[in-house]
Amino acid sequence: MAVLRGAVDMPAGELVNTVQEQVERMNRTVEYQLQRAAVAGRTVLTAPIAVPAVARKVIDALDKVYRHKALRFSSAVDDEILFYGDEGDLFEILGNLTDNACKWAKQRVAIRARQTEHAGRRELLLEIEDDGPGIPVEQRSQILLRGARADLSVAGHGIGLAVVRNIVEEVYLGKLSIDSGQWGGALLRVRVRL
């Protein structure tokens, strides 16, 4: 606001640019605060979601879709683990990450979920791992962008990981990371506060 007040005496061209920049900045600030409020509201107003039930539904659905690959699914999800947010968001997160794992897996896909302590906070840690070729380190940040794809020979549109990243990092203020798993494939981790 102070910048806009000081811009009153600027030449027209500069004034337009300054106003546009400040409006964009205010818009980003408002969006950020709305997202924070939405997360706070969700945790208070919605019932917690049982992660094991959602993980089971995702596995059952993808087992049918990828039946031709005869994948072995494993699930290590603590029975009492809860997600404090929207059930649709949890389905989107687990569904997209597990679908990607199925596309790349040779034989195995795992979903793990547990409560952890990270940086002094209780968090829900979700891990999706496959035994495929993995994701090269130099491509990891790039494939999290909308429309980016690691390999055009595999079906997809390049939006699944970007959608998950948006939900995790912007709505729940969490973190999505990519690593190498114990089977040599990709290991995707989601951390959100409990």
C-alpha cells in the first residue's frame, strides 16, 4: 500500500507498471493467507481421514488397472494413522503417486505411512516406492513442474506430480521429495503436519 501511495506522482507508464506489480503481489499474499486459512479450517471442521482405508482403495483400483503387469503391492500403513484434511486431497496424493509408481514398476510397488517427528513437529510421512528405473537426480525438480515428463514413451500428461506438489506444498504447507528407493526405483515422500 505504501508503494501505491508513493506512486501517485509517477509518470503514467511507470504508474501502470507499479500498480500491476503491487496488485499481483497483493493477490499472491491474499491467496497464501486463504490457503493457510483453508488448511486451518479443514483440520478443525473436517473429521480426520483414516489413511489405511484410502491406501487400500487406491491399491485395489490400481491393481485392476495394471493387472496386465502382475504387480505385487505392499502396504505398511499404521492402523491408527490419520490425515487431517480433505479426503479427496488424500486420494489425489496417494492415487497420483501410486499410479506413477505402477507405470514405472517392474514388479513391486509399496505404500508406507507413519507418524514421524521432523524438525520438532509431528508429521504424517507417506512413501510410495517402486522397483522401476528410478528418476535421475538431474530430472527430479523438473518433473514436478506442470507438463514436464521424464519419458514420453510412457502414457501420461505430465500433470500428476505437479498437482500433488501443489496440494502438498501449497494447501497443506508440506513437502514432496523424490529420492532413490531400496529397490533401485523411485521413492517419493510426502510430509504434512499432523
